[in-house]
Amino acid sequence: MRKLYRKIVQLYQRLVQWQDRRNQQKDALSFLPLALEIEERPPHPLARIMMWLLVVLIVIAVLWACFGKMDVIVSAQGKVVPEAQVKLIQPLEKGVIKAILVKDGQLVTKGQVLIELDQRITQADIENITQQRKVAYFMLKEYQSLYQLLQLATKDGLAKKDIDELLFTQGLTSTERDALLELIWRKWQAYSADIDYLASEVNAAKAEKTALEMQLEMLNKTLPIITEQNSMYQTLHQNDYGSKADMLQSQKAVIETEQALAQHKATVAQLTANISSKNSALMRAKADYLAQVLEQIELNQKDFKSLSNELNKYQLMQQAQSLSAPLSGFVQSLSVHTIGAVVTPAQVLMQIIPKDSPLEVNAMISNKDIGYVHEGQKVQVKIDTYPFTEYGLLTGEIVEISDDAIDDQQLGLVFKVIAKLDSTTLHKQGKDFPIRSGMTVTVEVKTGERRIIEYFLSPLTKAFKESLHER
């Protein structure tokens, strides 16, 4: 640049000297005839001066393009939003509007009811499920009490008041307790009757067996005597002291006694097997009844749990039919105004703009520019509604960049960037102009510097490189 300056100075000095010589020549040519004056007069220097000035300007422009640098700016469109984000008020289920308790622009507090939906259908479902759940709970306590009774109580001397002490009555009213006691007492009587009948059959078989065993014992004792008598009759008959008829009658008595003894033994064995079978039937009846009670306990536990979950679901739905403010803020974009209007699930009924929440900027940066943007970079924010040439700019810093791209229908793949603002107020002529949530902005991020000449050479270089491999 210094050399260029020197050349310009030298050129200026030469121009001054040339002008002096020209003035001298002009004075000399003034005394010549007109034709000679025109012939001898040199051409006007303006053309030469313009040519040299053009050359100098071109040289200066080239040098400036080679050595001068400009900021590289990534520009993105965005919107001012509260840091706490705008909250959408949406119904969980389809419903009918019963009351609208707010209006646009109204300040609401956290938990304040905004819209009430008709709860009559939900309330009817809750009452129905509550009744079913109560029945399931009653039956559960019934079979739990029966199980406790089967495990601990005995039939002998068991009275109704004894059963009362074994009942599971937690959560039951006195009326329900009395009904439960009466029901279990009847079931216990029916169970006892069945068990008593089976036990009586066992006892009858045992008594019959005992009687036969006594007869068998008598026959065992009688048989040796009859056998000895038979031997005596045979001896007397052989010695001709007794009749043959007496001997045969004695043999008949021995045979009949032996047959009766064998028959009684078989009957005792049969009764023993019968007693064992009846005992098994008795034990099986007790086990089956206990298994049925346990099965009913498990079934009613499942029903009670399922109905409890269903009741919780409908209670939550009922709570959700009173739409309340998730935080303190201002109502905006109220979309329903008619009592009795039908709303659908996830329909946006209104928005809540958080009160006293710091403002930030959400912007969408294109996929081709996101590689040059990182957290911590400074940004300049132009508010579209306030021309920056008059109101100035806002500054801020990038605090968050989305991990994945968002497919925008208009912009294509973009990344969401959140910038924290250093100030939320613009100034002009001593007046403050605060920005508001929802204002559109242009976010500019300085990503580096670039020589000016690169702006002209880059398209040529790109075209040259691509032309070498295109078909």
C-alpha cells in the first residue's frame, strides 16, 4: 500500500510538471497561424488522466479484494418465545364444554380452572365401577374369611360368634359385616354338613368292620374247639362207640366254621379298603373346597385390582375434564366460546403465555450451515417489526442446539437453535420498545471471516472442479 501511495504522489507531481510545460507551450502556440496551432497543439490530457485513474482504481479494487476480509454470516429465521415455553391447553378425551371460565388476555394463576367439561358420563362410569369394585372387595373378604376359618377353626363346638372373630372385615360397614357373617355361617354349615355326611359313612364302615372283627375273633376261638370235637367223634366212630351221623354232623360244623371265618376275613378286608376310600373321599372333599376357596380368592383379587385400576383411570379422566392452568400466565388464542360445543382429544383450546418468564429466541438453521454453528457463539437478532436501521439490534448467545434435524415442509432439514438474549428491550429517541413473545426475528451468527476475492473465485473454482468429472 505504501508503494501504491508513492506512485500516486509521483504521478501527481508529474501531472503538475506536465501542466506547467503545457501552459508554456500554449503561450508559444498562440502566436502561430491557426492551422499550425491546431497541428502543433498536443491532445487534451483528460483522456489519459481518466485512463490512468481507471487503472489505479482497478489495481486498488484487486488489492482490496485480495487482502480485505468480510464477516461470514449465517442467517436464520426464528421467533421470540418464553424460556418456560408456551403451554397448550388440550383435552385428554372427547367431551362437551360445560363452562368457560376465562377470556383472552386474562391473567391466570397456577392450578386455576380454565374450562370445565361435562362430567356426567364419566361420573356414571365411576359409580358403576365403584359398585363393581365394592362387590369384588366383599367377595374377596368373604373367601379370605372362609380360608382363615378352614385353616384355624374346628367344627366341634364352633358357634356363630366364634366365626365373627375370624372375619376379614377391614373396609366394611357394620351392615356389610353382618351380611358377611351370615353368608359365611351358612356356607360353613353347608360345608360342615357335607363333611359330616362323609365322616358318618367312614364311621359306619368302621363300626361294621369292628363288629365283623369281633365275630372273626369269636370264630378263631371257636374253630379249634369244633375241630377237636370232630376228632373226638371220629375216634368214637372208629371204635364203634359213636354213630356216623354224629361224626358227619361234627365235620359239617368244622366246614361251616372255616367257611364263615374265611368269609369274615374277606369282608373285613373289603371294609378296610372301603374305609380307606371313604377317608380319601373325605380328605379330597376338604382339599377341593379349600382349593375352590383359594381359587376364588385369587380371582377376586384380580377383579378387585383390575377394577381399582379402571376406577383410577376414570377418576383421572374426570380430573382431566377440569382443564386448569399449568402455571401462572396470560390466556391467549382462546378457540372455543360456546357452551355445549364438542371438543376432541388433543384439540388446542387456548395457550398460556408464562408470566415473568425470560424471553429467548428459537431459530431454525439449515442443514448446510449447522456445521459452522456451536453453543456459546454470539448472535445478533433483528426484530422484524422494528427496522434495525432505526431501532438497532439485540445481542445474545447460543445456549442449545438440537441433536437431530427437523424435517420442515418449507425449509427442508433444519436444526433448532435456542439463543439467550442479553436484553429484551430496544431503544429509540429515549423510548423503550420491549419485545414480546411471538415476534418473528432474523438471527445472524458470525461464523468466521473470508477474503473478498474468494466470493468471486469460489463459483469459478466449484464449476471448474465439477466440470472435470461430469459426463
